Amino acid sequence: MFAIVKTGGKQYRVEPGLKLKVEKLAAEPGSHVELPVLLLGGEGVRVGTPFVEGAKVVAEVLAHGRGKKITISKFKAKVQYRRKRGHRQPYTEILIKEIQG
């Protein structure tokens, strides 16, 4: 059985036992979070409008972290304009425990 869940403005295909890095969640490591289900798959497919009624995905928060550094550069010719910045996106690592529904 699999499900399509929505978190952090993105959609993910999940199965029980899957480790996943999602946008940072406001939850402590070791706690459980419930994610809304857009689609349930397996023997039969159930599509939500927008979410599947009575279905949820339970996930355990493993850790918080920050991704690889991304370098942003701006340059304009002939005017001595140069800017360089870096960014590291925060994430939450979760483990999918079960799919209910």
C-alpha cells in the first residue's frame, strides 16, 4: 500500500518504512506527526477531494538538519556590481510508520 501526502507545499509518494527529508516541521525529534493524504493506492485507488476522508499517514520525526549550501551570484556587466550569497535550506527527516485508511 502507498499514499501521496502533502507537506511543506510539496507532494510525496510514501510507503511504510520509508525515510524522507521534507520541509522543516514544528515537531520535536522522537514525536509523531500526521500527514494529510491526497491519494491512497494499493488494491484499489482512492482519490481525495482534496483529501481522502478518514485516511492519514503517521510518521516519526527522526532529526532536523540543514541541506547542502547553495551559492547565489549576481553580476551586472560594466558597473562593478557583484553579489555572492549562500543558503542552506532547513529540513526535517521523518520515518513513515503506518498508513491508515
